[in-house]
Amino acid sequence: MKLLFDQNLSFRLIKQLELLLPDSSHVRLHGMEQQDDRFIRQFAKDNGFVIVTQDADFEWPSQIYGFPPKIIWLRCGNTATANIRRFLETNYDLILAFEVDDSLACLELS
């Protein structure tokens, strides 16, 4: 599974989750930290990523335009990177099931 972490999440998640999610990346690693959501969405679509964000702005385009890319919307509020990592690890099986379900565009985790 290839996750693309949005700017609002720490790039440190890549290293912290590399054993569980080795193909994941961060917008910063692609020089996209200043790009708008449409650009990031297109990049994710072109490169087979699922976008992970805390930003509601990614959810509505998936309803309008469909997917790919799929969106994982973390609704856990502002919290430490370690908490985000644990949150993703705890929900790993749900994330895997979401990725392969062709009927779902957005997974809200709270």
C-alpha cells in the first residue's frame, strides 16, 4: 500500500511506519509542500497513492470526482506524531480493507 502523507502530517511518519508501510511517502519529499490540493490529488492519482490527511478539503472532491485517489481522513485532532503513528497502526487492518474496496473513496478515522 502506498500512502501519501499530506503537509499537515509529519514527514517523520515515513520512517516510523516504514516496516508496516514501506512504499509510503510525504508531499515534502516530492517538493509539494506549497502545492494546492488539486495538484497533490493529481500527483497521488498518477502515482498510485492513497492520500492521508487531516484536511477536510480532500474529502469533498472525492465525492464529486470519484477516485482514485482514495482519501484517508484522520479526524483525531491536533496531536503528537507518535499518536498519529499509533492511530494508523491500530487501524491498519481497516486501512487495508479500505484500499481494496472498489466502492469506497474516503475512509474517515476518528
